[in-house]
Amino acid sequence: MASSQDAWYLSLLGLAEHFRTSNPPDIRKCIQCLNAVFTFKPPTRVEARTHLQLGNILLTHTKNTDLARNYLEQAWHLSQNINTFDDVKFEAASVLASVYEQQNQKPLSKSILRKAIELSQHNVYWHCRLLFQLAQIHATEKDYELACSLLSVGSDYAQISSANYTRLLFLLSRCMLMLIDKKFSDVLQLLNQCSHLLETWQGNQYQKEYLKVFFLVLQVCHYLVAGQVKSVKPCLKQLQQSIQVIMQPSWPSDEVVSGANVGDMFIWMPKEHLYVLVYLVTVMHSMQAGYMDKAQKYTDKALLQIEKLKIVDNSKILCALQLMLLEHMVMCRLVMGQKCIALTQMANASALCVANPNLLKTHKPQLHVLIGLYAMSMNCMQHAEQQFNAAIACSQERDLWTFAKLNLGIVYLREKREAEFNALLEYINPDTLPSHSHSLRAAAYYVLGLQSFFQSRHNEAKRFLREALKMANAEDSNRLTSCSLVLLGHIFLSLGNSRESMNMVTPAMQLASRIPDVHVQLWASAILKDLYRMCGDPARESEAYQMHCNFSSMLLKDHFQSTQMPEHNLINWTEGDNPPLPQLCSSGSFRS
């Protein structure tokens, strides 16, 4: 009788696999066959594996997450006490933990993973994989210390297990979390250790190149977070060269890169995703350096690559990369005086967040800052103030919080609200700035210079602006350099020193045209017009006047068109989880 039962359930398993792999797959019949297996009371191993199969199939092909969870719980419960049954046991634990996490039951998720980690110490692959998974959950909860502790355990375990590639993945992942947590001295120390391990690497050269890209991404981000735009250039160049090597047609698949050692069968992210990530950090660098045209060019290429990848893989990481690229493009378009395009991209970024609630949770402050910058460019100061305050209220990110405070300070200065500005001073004082960013500290000097200018304290304004200029020049922050120069030019004009004013405004105009920064060009052309009149040069005065009229006309036209767009209503969004989005056209793109 037993052999007859065995034949039945084995036949059902074979039939289920046939339905699963047929073209197109018949998932309903596959599930029916797998469910029928249980009626023949198969051995515990078969029962556990079948529960796991059903759980995975339901997760992949249906929306019935609760039923999938029930099957996975059964698989985990049955397999825990079966020896030499690692693949089923630990896959069930891993997938079930992911389901609990998606259902916001993180205590259950962490509990299962801790138990599975305890049981998997003899299995290098699963022990490392489960440690990575648990560390990631703690990282999403912003418990970076515990996440780093788990990654440290993983790196020690991988070293003992001779999984040197995975050891470096653990170490670099720790660097990444420390960077997010702004523990810069610890990051530097660990990056130096990783650098030494890479330099002395004796193993698979494909693995070395892959690890090198991960290492260089972190090194570039370390510089960019610190606002060191000039210092980062050699690392960025190396990173761009390394990604070109990895993207060559002769480069092997990710499976080959991860190697034959069972403990090394991991990758940080697929090479196609790495390619987009390198574009993103290049865009970040171009934006900080003040090269808007470069940032725009690289963003267009990256977004095209993302669209191609999304056809087959609409993963969370791709959506996050797409969102960050759009955020940078909004700022870029605002600098270039293209508010209509900025609005459309802002709405696209908002739509991406609405479609991915986790992204909205993490990027809500950034959206408020972008809308605030747009409102400032439209002279809607009340809306700008509300947006920056909304960003400050929901942001725990030190640099973003500081950036919002600095812009809020400019709003108060433009509105002549000295009392409110003075209340902000302790947060935007360059000597006590909460941020460690070189760029933000330089920007803080600029804002203090602007305050002194508005109060007609010209000598003090010059002192602050020269400090901003010195810091901006040291790290090639071209936009801040052009803003500081044009404001200094304005101050010298106010003092009647036309020669010094010309010395400041001329390079400001040249730099602003290279960026291109239309607002600085508008400002500089107005000053040049007055300077040429003072110098008795009517031809150049007329040229500067015409230039000023051209910039003014272009900005006014763009301003009017922006007010007519439905996306303009985003400036009213300060409460609620979802930004109010305009209706989509039939093509799926926003009306503009």
C-alpha cells in the first residue's frame, strides 16, 4: 500500500512541475496537484518541501499572501527538526521572514531569522545569507549599530570559513551603513582596511573588480556627503573605468563572478543595477560641482537604462535609483530656469513615491524640499516656508535638515523677517553647523553674507562671502562660487566701487553661463548694465540690457506656463501621506 501511495504523490509532484514549467504555465492546476499530495500522507520531508513549493508559487503568481504565509509556516515548522534538510529549512525561514516583514510584523521576522541563524552555523551559504537578511531589517529600522554588529559577526564567520569574497561584502556593507549613520571616522578606518584587502587580493580577478566597484562607490559617496567635490575626482574616474570593465560583453554572468565556493555565492547588486548607480553618483557629483548640463546628460542615459531594465525587473532598488535621479533633475532644471520641466519631473517623482509606499516614507522630506525650492523660484514665499517646515518636521537626515534650514533662512531674508531669521541662526551658524558637509558650511557663510548685505553691513557681508568663496573654490563648487561673486559685485556696486564690482561680476557671469544658472545670469546682467553706464560704455550697456531682457522674458514666460500646469498645485501639499497628483493622460505621462 505504501509503495502505491509513493507512486501517487510522486506522480502528482511530477505533474505539478509539468504544469508549472509549461508554456504558458498553468498555475491553477500546478497548485491543485501539489495540494493533492497531502491526501497521500507523504513523508515529512516531502510534506515540508511541498508546503514550501506552494508558498513560493502563491507568492510569485497570486496576491494571496496570507495563504502563502500559512504554507511557509508549515514548511518551517516541519523542517526545523529534520537533519540534513538545509535548503528547505532555511529557504522557508528566509521567505517567511520576508513575508512577515512585508506585513509589518518585523518582530516575527527577526525572531525566525535569529532561530535560523542559530541552526545554520554549519552551512556557510545559508548562515551568511540569513545574517545579511537580518542586518538589512535592522538597517531599515535605522538600528544601524545592531545591523553593523551582525555584519561584523558575518565578516568574522566568512573569514574563518575561507569565504574571502563574502568577508569583503560584509565589511563593505558595514561601511555603507556607517556612512548612512554619518560615522565618518569609523567609515574611513574600515574603508582603509577594505582597500588593503583589495590590494593584496590573490583570488578570482572578476570578484576583485566587482568588489572594487562596491568599494569605489562608497569612497565616492564618502567624499560627496562631505561636500568634497574636487577631492572626489580621482576616485570617481576610477569608478567610471571599473564599471566600463564590468559592462563589457566579455564580462561573465553574476553567477560566475560569485565563484565556486558555496560561501561566496553572493552579489551586492546585479551589474546592470551597478551601472545605473554609477550614473547616479556621477549626477550627484555634477550637481554639486555645478555642471547642470552634464548632470542632465547622465540622468537621461540612466533613466533610459532604468526603463529598459524595468521591462523585465521592476525591483525596489530600480525605483529608488529612478527617484533619486528625478530629485537631482528637479534641482538641475530649477537652476537652469526650466520650471515647467522641473514640475513635470517633480510630479513623476511624487507618482513613483505614491506607487511605492516605502519610498514615500523615506523620501517625503526630499519631496517637500524640492517643492519648497520650486515655490521659492516662483516667489511663492509662504508656500516655500510651509514646504521647508514640513521637510524639517519629518526629516531625521542631518544634511537635508540643514539644507532646508538654510533655504528657510533665505526665505526669511527675502521677506524681511529678521526675528524669524535670528531664531534660525543657531542652526545655520557655519561654526556650529550640525552637518559635516564642506559645501553646506560654505553655503552657511553665503547665507550670513546675504543677511549682512540686506542689513547694509557691507564689510561684514564681504568677510562672510570671501569665506564662502574660499571654501567653494577649494572644492570646485561652481554654483556657490558664482552666487558669492555676483553678490560681492552687487555690494561693491552699492559702495560705488565699479572696478571691484566688475572684477566680481564678470567671472560670475562667465561661470553662470557655463553651469548654466539663469538666475545668476539675470542678476549679473542687471549689474553689468549699471556698471557699463557708470563707465560711459553705451554699446556694452545696451548689450547687457538686451541680455537682461532676454533672461527676464524667458523666465517670465516659463513662470506663467508653470502657474497654468495642474502640477503647480503640489505647492499646497503639506499634510497627508500622498501628494495630490494631477490626472494622468491616456499615454501614462503627466499633462504639461
